[in-house]
Amino acid sequence: MSRHALHMGLAAVLVLLMTRTASQQSSSETATHHPDESTGATMFDSSKVKVSIEDRIAIQDLFARYSQAIDSGNGNEMVNNVFAPNGTFHDPSLCLVGSAEIRERLTNHPSHVKRSEHWPNNVVITEMSPANDRAKVHSYVFLVGPKGIGAVGTYHDALIKTKGRWFILDREVYRPGEIKLDPRCPTDLSTIEP
């Protein structure tokens, strides 16, 4: 399968999933969170979360900007248009706090778009503040390369809306592999997925 055909197929699947997710979330208010009895991880019920179509599209756009910035090594985009100035990024291998660390460690590389790309999908807004300026989002991500899907994981995001624009305040990433602990990012990533 050609890379173009793979991208077109993935794009079609993502559009269908986003449409389905949007229609499921359109009649909601606030999410209910409850622990999964088998793992202790917090589960959510997004059926009551109300989100305007404008916010939903802006959050989808934020996730696209993140993916393109990390894949192309675009530090300016990442710190000016993706993460809030005091934002954090936490995955099993590192904890980054603030714009300087995010720029240096997340985007300090040449573009690798031709070798691998981040594809977020199944984006579910699990909470929205009454003022519509803070949100929590859960989504899946896979890393796609020339040979297909190379890795999978999930994003657990706290977002903030400033001057009408959404930014990532905190991104916690679950993916299989060894988890390095860092007191600046205290969440135990092994507990965030059921």
C-alpha cells in the first residue's frame, strides 16, 4: 500500500470517528468520572459534556497543530500556538515543564515527517468548565511510518482557553514501555489507563 493510500484511508477513518464522537457528545453537560474496579484507573462518562461546535473544532485543530509541530521539529509553533507558557508534557520517558524545556526536548530536531507522523484520533472532551475556558480531553494516538502503525498510546490533556484560543496546559501520554519517574510530573502514568 502506498503512503498516499495509507494517509487517505486513515483520514477517512478519522473523519468518520470524529463525526461519530461529535454526534455522541453534542447533547451533554458535565462528565461523570468513576474508578474502574479492576484497575483503579478513572473512567469517564462524557455523555453530559456540552461543547460548542466552535470549541470542538478549535480543539481538533490544536491536536493537529501539536502533531505537525512535533513531527516537523517546529519549536516556535509548539511554544506559541500549542502549549500554554507554563505547560507540561509528561510521557513515560520524560517530564517537561515550561516553554524552554518543551522547545528544547520536544522539537529540537530536523523534520521526520517523511519517516513518522503522530495521528491523534477518537478525541473525547470529557470535561468542560462552566465558563468554557478549561477542558479535559482523552484521545488515542498512533505513530505512523512507512511500514504502518509503529506505536500506539493515549493522550490525557488539560486544556486552557486564553484570548479565544485553546492551548495544552498539561499533556500526559500513556504508551507501553518503561516509565521513568520525575517529581515535577507526579502522575504515575501506569495508572491512567484501565
